[in-house]
Amino acid sequence: MKQKKILRNLNFKKTKKNFWHGKKVFITGIEGFVGSNLAKSLILKNAKVFGLKKEKKKNSLLKFEKYHQKCKIYKGDITNKKLLLRILSKNKIQVCFHLAAQPEVGLANSKPYTTWETNVKGTYTLMEALRQNKNFVKSIVVASSDKAYGNYPKKKLPYNENYELRPKYPYDVSKACADLIAKSYANELFKLPIVITRFSNIYGPGQLNFSAIFPDAIRSIVKNKNFQPRSSGKDLRDYIFIKDIVDVYLLISMRLFKDNSYSGHVFNAGNNNPLSVKKILKLIFYFKNKKAKYAKILSKMKNKKTVGEISFQSMNAKKLYKFFKWKPKYSISSSLSETFDWYERYLNKK
């Protein structure tokens, strides 16, 4: 009996190691921060990667590291159903990661309509195209967000997967809508193999939205420019490194491919270690011994107010551990060196 168990474990390890070889994978938002990192990992695992991008991007990790030459990328809108149907059927897509979104909270507050068009309409258009190709598709992972939970009092944190979604602001509402749409396609009516992920704030190499705290602060150090704080720095956020995110995406999608009983599940991921913006900036600036610069930033933060954003957020990821024995491998301290190295190469490129 013991010998059989050992053999099963060995077989699982072998399957896990070779699983992605030759798999046909479609990534919406492939040139975004997470999409680029995920595509890179899949390409290195010899998957056949296809992607969708809305417009020609000048910059992405995928292009900077030349991985865009090793996958097939279609240009078009996530709301174009005909295009999605053609991509899915022509390439007999087996695995789909839905990452395409308008990701900026500030932009969503000023342009809610375009945010909802992409994040809501884009999701149900893709789900319908996947439904019409369900004979091929075996695994679908939809990226929701911790913002979908809305504003809970600090005493109720961290977020649990069974919490009611009660968003208030445009971006948060758009992610909650996409979340619920995906769930409806995983139910007994349509039976699509879908898992929904709600992750905390992601940081690391390839994040080129310079309104986000990590790339903005790192750029100010690398290029020796002033950092302009946009808040009092008191807001608490949970942060998770991009390599952990790629790892958990690959794990969840592989398990779903093998076992449809995971369909309809929601999984949180985060470190459950909320830190203030002030603390994040201190870690970043002290890492490069820029203590005086950090002190100036603190003085500028006084009396600043944030509008249209949630003040406190953190994630309970116990369900991921319970199902898959997965935990984050990286802390901010352990990942800052790699993150800085990437941005220094990127920002100083000729």
C-alpha cells in the first residue's frame, strides 16, 4: 500500500513537470503586467501561447525580454466576439486566462463607462465565446480582485472567499460584476470549467503602470526624480510578488484541467500582511539608502486625502493552502533586489 502511494506521488510530480508542454493557452491582456509574466513562464515551459492585446503597446515585459516573438498575439478588443470565436476555434484553445482589464483605479473614477465596457462587457463576451468552444476548453481562470469585496471595517479583515461582494467605486464594481458573470457560466446551466481568483496588490518586474506605488517609487530612485505622494500614506494594503501570482495561476489552472470539481471555486491570494503606503515607501527608499529622500516624502504626505479608494485591505489565503498546500514564497524584503535589478535594466535601456 505504501509503495503504491509513493508511485502515485512520483507520477504526479512527473505529470506536473511536463503538464504545460504543447498545451494551447490563450491569455487576454497578454501584454499587461501579469499577462506578460504569465506568458513568459508558459513559453519557458514549452506551452503554445496565444494572446490578445487591445492596442499596440510600446512597452511591456514581453517585448523588453523578446518573448513576444515566441507566441502568437492577436490585436483587437476583448468585446469583439467574432474575433474571440476565431481565436478559440482556430487554435483549439485548451486553457484560458482572462486578465484583460482596465486596471487603473484613478482612471476608472474619471472614466467609468470605458472601464465597465472593458471589464464587464469584455468578460461576458469572452465567456460566451468560450461557451461556444467548450469541447476544447478544459480550464478557465478569471482574474477578479480584492477590490471586488468592497469596503469592510478593519475588524472584519482579512477578506474571506465567502464574504459578500459589496463594492462602491467604479473599478471595484467592474471587477465584482466580472466575478459574478464568470460564476454564472460555471454553474449547472453552462458547466464551464472556471475558477475565479481574487488577489491582493501585485508588484514586481514588468509593472509599467507608473501610477502604482512600486514602479513609481523605484523610478524616482533610479532616475533621480522627485516622488509625488498622492495620499497621507496611512492606507493599508496587502502586497504579493508577481512570481507568486504566476505560480498560483499555473497551479490552479492545471488542477482545474485535471479535475472539473474545482469549477466555480473562488481563491484569494495574498500575504495577509497589510502594510501602510508609508511603510512600503520606507522599505523601498531604505533599500537604496535614500533615507533623506524618504523623510522629504513623509513631510509632503501630511494632510493629503485619498478619495475613491478603499482604506484597508488584506487577504485570507487559507483556502489555497487547504486545497493545494500553496503559500507565497516571497516577502517584499526578499524580492526587492530582483525588482530593482529589472527596473534598472528597463529604465536605463538604450
